[in-house]
Amino acid sequence: MVMFSGIFVFFFFNLVDTMTEFERNLHQDMISQLHNFAAVGDTAKLKALLSHSPSLINAAADNGWTALMCDRSIINKSRQTALDIAKFWGYKHIANLLANVKGGQRPTFLSNEVIEYENYFGLTLLDRRSDKRTDTKWLSKKQSHPTTVYILFSNLRPFVTLSGGIESSQQPEVKLCRLYHKDVEQCMNQTEEGTLIFLGVELQFHMNLLAACNGKVLQEDEEDGLVAWFALSVDSISAEKFKQKHEGCYFLHPPIPTLLQLPEKEAGVVAQARSVLAWHNRYRFCPTCGSATKSEEGGYKKTCLKEDCPSLQGVHNTSYPRVDPVVIMQVIHPDGNHCLLGRQKRSPPGMFTCLAGFVEPGETIEDAVRREVEEEAGVKVGHVQYVSCQPWPMPSSLMIGCLAVAVSTEIKVDKNEIEDARWFTREQVAEVLVKGNTHSFSVPPRQAIAHQLIKHWIGMNANL
């Protein structure tokens, strides 16, 4: 009996060891299958296997890898990184995503074609002629010339009028109200220095060309034929007088969305004028010493009136209008067929747009894109590609539009930054662009660079 019991115990533990070895081998086989399914992208089999054994997602194979090991700094038992493995087995898409984000390979679904886009607020009627800003004699002469165009602003709001309408059977169009010296002469004599900005000259009008066509050569003392434009900021009292005097004209308010109603080339003029006037309004005194300043160079420079101010020595950017760089990015899912859009609390109901944020001092555009996306949505970004930019005069930003390829997909929204963020499919976004607002969500209007970035992505080849 004792001998039988000993034999039984021997066989029992031997059986247990055999079963444990079997289970261990089965477990490793399942891990191996999971990794093979992941490598070839067989999502159906992946789902089936994980639904049966969800813990496999973090299980390590014999080589030390897990299915989700994408950290480029981690190596396996053979001293290989995920990038090394992806390159060896020819998984180009994965290799693109894992490549060093600073100067690494470009994801295959990004375009190599260089296209120069023309965004709203980026077009203009004018040649800025910055060379004329220091020619005080020329500027003075142009200010009183009968062909010179003046556009008015009051509290950064442009003076506009409606053209077209019922009589012309066309939709009324918002346009700048173009005034002339005779209209503003009295106001200019009462306006503080620094509120008059030289914007440039009309691009399409040059009397030298017209004179050449007529076989005439302009003499040095003759008028140059350039039609100059100036922006003039007036106080609220003067603004009311102009509205009374020019029936049908009014000051646009609020800036958004009303500024988006202007013809594109006039919008570019407003962007230039509004940004410079905003700088004058916000920087009335020398930022170096706090003393009074005087306006120079057609309104594009402020000089401190204190003789020993450090700003008078050398070149100081405090003396010139500021431009605030902002990155705005269309974040693309690693599969190339989804994009990340977010919304802020102040956005219209249901509107989702591209993530954006200010570039910090000493920061590159690419790093600003990566930092802002991770701060706002918790998503890590690899490759960054510039697309186009847009002046945004609220009051003086330059929107730098980029495509950014995500290397992680889990969203963790910072509620202090944005209200929500989601991945949207290419089909969902395309439907919104074609049909306009849907019941589910909407995107910004075509005048916004966010709309153009989204449209640019939709137009890209989705084949990976």
C-alpha cells in the first residue's frame, strides 16, 4: 500500500510537471501567434485571440518583446530595437513611424510635392514698398495726393460698406470703404501721431507702364503714378461722424466671423493694417525704459524720445511691430486614415478643429508641434511636415500649418487646454467637407487655415 502510494505520488507530480510544461508551451505558442498576427496586420485574428486571452497583450515572447513595445530606446535579448526589427523584416510603415523623429524617414503617406498655398488673409491688393517708409518727403506728398486711398479703423474695426444687393440681383458683398484725402483731412489734423500707417501701393496700377505704352517718359519731377494706401485709426467720436457722413458704411464688429466676409485681397490689407495698429495700441510707451515714443518709417517703427535709452543703441526688436508665431497641426493617425481634431469651450457647438498653440522662445516649429499635441491631447508625434501659413490679425499671429504623424493613439485630454479631442475617420471628415455641418460635428470655415489643412489631408493619397 505504501509502495503503491509512493508510485502514485511519483506519477502525480510527473503528470503535473508535464501539464505545466504543456501549458507553458501553449502560452508561448499563443504569444507567438499574437505577434505574428500583429506583424501581418490580421486584425480579425488579433481580436479573436485577445478576446479569449486579453492578458497576452502585455506578455513577452522568448526574445523579450511584447506586442506593444514601441519605445525606440528598449532593446531585446539580441540587442535589437523595434526599429531594427521592423527594418529587417521589411515593415516599412512601422519603420517610418519608429524612425528618429528628428530627421528620420518621412512616413510613406506624406507627400513629397511642394505646393505654395494662398490662404485667406494672405493675399493682398498692395505692394508694401518698404523702401518708401523712410522717404518722409514722398510719404508726406502721398498723404495729400487726391488718388491716395485711406481705410479707416476704430478700435481695430475696419470701416466697410455693402456692395451689390437686391438691385443688382446679387448677394450683398462686404467691402472696405475707400476714402480719400478730402474725406479725412480734417480728422488727420486732429489725430495723434502714430495712428497713420503706410500700407503700400496698388499692385496693378503704375503710371510708368501706362506712360510707356503711350510713348511718354515721366520726368523726375513728375508724379510717379503710384496709388498709395494708408490706414487711419480714429477715436469713437470721429468714428460716429464718419458713419453719419458716409451713409451705408459701418465698422465691422466683432472681428470674427465678420472679417471673414471680406474679399480675399481686401482681407489681406486688413490683416496688415489691423496688426500694425494693434501694436500701436498696445505699445504706447518704450518697452525698454517706459518713456514716450514717436512713430517713424510710415508707422513701422517706434523710437524712444529719451536720449540715453538703451533701445537707441544697436538694433532692438522692441522698436518694430511684433508677430506671434503659432503652430496649427493636422495630426494624422499612424494608419494614415484617421485624424485627430479637438474643440475648445468657446468654439461653436459641435465644431472640431486642428490643435494649435504658440511657439515658445528658443523652440523649433517641429518641437512646438510635438509639445502642444502632447500637452493638449496626450498623443505623441513623430514626423512633422510644413504645409502653409496664414496671417491671423487677432491681433498679430502667424499661423504655421503643419501635418504631424502620431506615434501613439491614446488620447488624454488636458481640460485646461481643450474641451475634447477625438480621432475621426477620413470618410467622416470628407462628408463634413462635402455636405457642410452634420449632426455629429463640423469643421471651421474655408477661410481658416484649419479647414485648408483638413482639406489638404483629405486630398492626399490614402493608400499606404
